[in-house]
Amino acid sequence: MGINSVRLGYETTIFYTFMGLNVIRKGGLEKVKFHMPGFLGAIPGMSALATWMMKRQIEQANIPALDDLLEMAQLEGVNLVACHMTVEMMKLAPEDFIEGVEIMNAEEFLKHAPDKDLALFT
């Protein structure tokens, strides 16, 4: 969504908090897993199977891999922001994130957001 909004001319920022931070951590995309909702997600090994199936479907649909999409987003101007409170809580440091990630607390982000055309969070 961020890539498409930038392509439409919107200034776009994505605010990452809690487990969403793993997407913008160094090496984090390699560990991303798809979790099935409901009781299926509780079956041992289901997450690994679902992740394999999703990656296969993404590839068959000629959709770029997650790491390529994130790189495209940054190259096209999507701003990536990590939640300061969550960074502190998880005992992370700025160097734990991929290049270009800014760290902001919620108040800073909310002050920043009204000036943007589109603000996303995960």
C-alpha cells in the first residue's frame, strides 16, 4: 500500500510497533512467518507449511519477494518509522534496523502525521 500511495504522489510514512518491528530489523524479513487464524494456527508445523505455501503463491503470481518490496518502498520514498517505546521495551538499538529507519515516539509521529497525505501503521 505504501508503494502505491507514493506512486500516486502521496507522501507516505509507515509506523512500525511491537511485532511489526521485525519487518524492518536487519535479517527480520527472512524470519517472517504466516500464521493461520483460528484452531489451524495451533497445529504444530502449520505456520511453516502456511509460510511455504504463501511464498510459493507469491512467486507464482510474479509478486516481488518481501525484501524486494521493502527495498522498492524505500527507493520510491516511503518513510519507515520504528516506535521508540517498543524499541526501548525490546531493548533494541538504531543499528538493529535496516538503513533508513527513523525512530519516533508516538507523540512525535502523531505531530508528524497530520502533515502527511497518508500515514500507515503496523
